[in-house]
Amino acid sequence: MRSIFVGDAGNMDYVYASETKAALCAEAGLTEKVYSKEEILSTPNAFGDVTYIFSTWGMPRFEEEEIKRIFPALKCVFYGAGSVQGFAAPFLNCGVKVFSAWAANGVPVAEYTVAQIILANKGFFSSSRIAKSGNREAAWENYRHYRGNYGAKVGIIGAGVIGKMVIKKLKEYRLEVMVFDPFLPDEKAEELGVEKVSLERIFSECNVITNHLANNSQTVGMLNDRLFERMVPYAIFINTGRGAQVVEEDLIAVLKARPDLTAVLDVTWPEPPVEGSAFYMLENCVLTPHIAGSHGDEVHRMSEYMLNEFRLYTAGEKTNYEVTLKMLETMA
């Protein structure tokens, strides 16, 4: 058994804690050297016995011909990060299993989202901005427009791994949760205690709307003025999914016309917004620099998930986070 790191050395050191590296060296025959795609292509005959690849952000894409020629013994790729859309399909087409720490990366995103939802229903974003101007009376008047979290309606767009985490974390609050996700079975929606509805109802009824759509060609530009214009007074739109799913010119136009609305954007397209973008100037737009995902010590959770997947796989036990070609159709 031989395992290698493939990708960016800095990211590998960041995500794989020393304890996890030591365990992989002992159990998976891993060497700590990190190989770039350029290094691999320059010496293609040196990797014929590689059984497992470990990686994280910065995993390069290999074509099917390259995989078959360079990695004839490869069984699995363990990806210590979230989305595998950029590289997974060719490996899967070659019969190589791919495992992703999407659930681990989803934990902090769900935590961040729930925190924003709770603050949003309290009128935190607009009230804090007005209070900072020194006009406490106006801040209180603004605050009265928000109903708080008891009985508020929250719309979840996309009930994938992260969307489901958000739903489960919201259970301790008295909220009415509505979900748009054509791929969510009715029985699963019932199990989660949510109502499946259309996008139009999400935007027409919910106090807070949060986007967790899968990132694919079908979802690009799905959220547009036809929806944003439906938002109820003082509603908040949160995006920790992907910026490309929003027609940003439409969102900007609606925010300008409706100062009661608030957008909390952790992602944009492009990212960051172009110089001079209205997002920088709109008072009712809150920007954060893509911080919802794993950061700091949170990233170690991702590599620990992959170490555990390796252990389960090599022991012949059921794994938790294998990715299939079918899953790529709906995964973020």
C-alpha cells in the first residue's frame, strides 16, 4: 500500500493536522511530500503503485487517460474539503472511489447560517447600522418591524447536506421552516418537519431566506428579480451557497428600490465583487469575505473525516461520505 498527497502543499499543511498526518503515515503508507500535477506528469512512471490519494483544496483535475496511465493501481481519492465538482468525474469514470469531507465542511457553514438567521429575525443588521449613527430612537423604530424568532418563517433553498444541517439546528427555535428542493422526497421533508414549497412561496412568505443550492449549470441565475421583488417587508436574504446562482444586477436593483430589505452575502460572483460594485455602497447589503466554511482549527475536522473514511474502507466496513456520479448532479 502506498499513499500520496496531491495538490497544494500549503493547503495540505493547513488542513491535515500533525496527528492526522502521523496516523496516515503509519496506517496508509503515506509520505508527507505533496505532489503537484506538474511533478506527477513529469515523472509519470513513478506512481504506478499508488493505491490512495489524499488531498484538499487545490486538488488538480486529471483526465481519464492520465489517471489510467499514471495511477493504474489507484483505488480511492480522499478529499479533505467540500465540493469535488472540479475533479471527481474522471476518477469515478475510471472506477476510482472518491470520498469527500463535504459534511465536515458543512458544519461551520450551517453554524454560520443559523447564527445569521437568528440575528436577522431580531433585526440585527439594520438596527445596528442605524444605532451606530447615534439615532437610537430610529433604531428602535426600525426594530419594531421585525417579529423576532418565535413563529417566524424561514425559507431554505436547497436541502442538501448543508441545508439539512441548517434545518436540524433550527429545531430548537420556534420557527416555521419552508424548503424548496425538487430532489427532496416528500417522506424526508416530513421526517425533517418542513414544508416543501415553490421558490415563489419562499420569497413571498418568508422573513428570512437562505440559499444552499447545488452549484451546477441548472442553478446559475436561478435567483432573480422575479423572486426578489416578492420579498415581504423587512425580509433578509442570506447567501452562503454560490454567487453565480444570483442575478446580482437584479438583487442590486431590488435592494436600491427596497431599503427595508437586507442581503447578507458571504459569496458573490465574481468574488470579491468587482471594483465599484453597488454591493460595497448599499447600506442594506452586508458583505463577508467567504468565511462561512471551515477556517482555523475547523479545517482539521475535514482531514479527520477522511482518515476515518480510509479506516472504514480498508476495514471493509460501510463508509459515510463516498461520492457517486449520480450525486454530482445535485451536489454543491
